[in-house]
Amino acid sequence: MSDRRHEWISKRAYAIWEEQGRPDGRDSVHWRQAVAERDALERTQASVDGREVLVKFRPKPQLPRDSWLTPTAKAG
């Protein structure tokens, strides 16, 4: 992990801790949240004029898991 990335995550985790009222024993939860936020930021970039966010990585859409997609009853 680069020093700049680690510093950003550290500061963000601290800010999350403060936002949540400085609870004890939740440092790993705050750290994981900060890492997830940083990962999301790294997958996006602003356009040159700053009016648009361009997505570098877009996960594949998930298919709906409705029961009508997998017929279980036999006709007849």
C-alpha cells in the first residue's frame, strides 16, 4: 500500500470514528469502511471539466433472482 493511500485511509477511518461518536472497539470496522470508500474512489475519475464522473470499472449487472426464472413445477 502506498504511503499516500495509507494516509488517506487512516484519516478517513479517524473521521468515521469521530462521526459515529468515537465508539470503542470498532476501529477495524471503520478501517474497512475507509478502504472500501478509497477503492470506490480509485475506480472513478472526474472528467476534465469536472462535470462528469467517468467509471473505470463497472461490475457486471446481476440477474434478478425471481422464482419465475427457474421453473420448478411441471405442467400437465
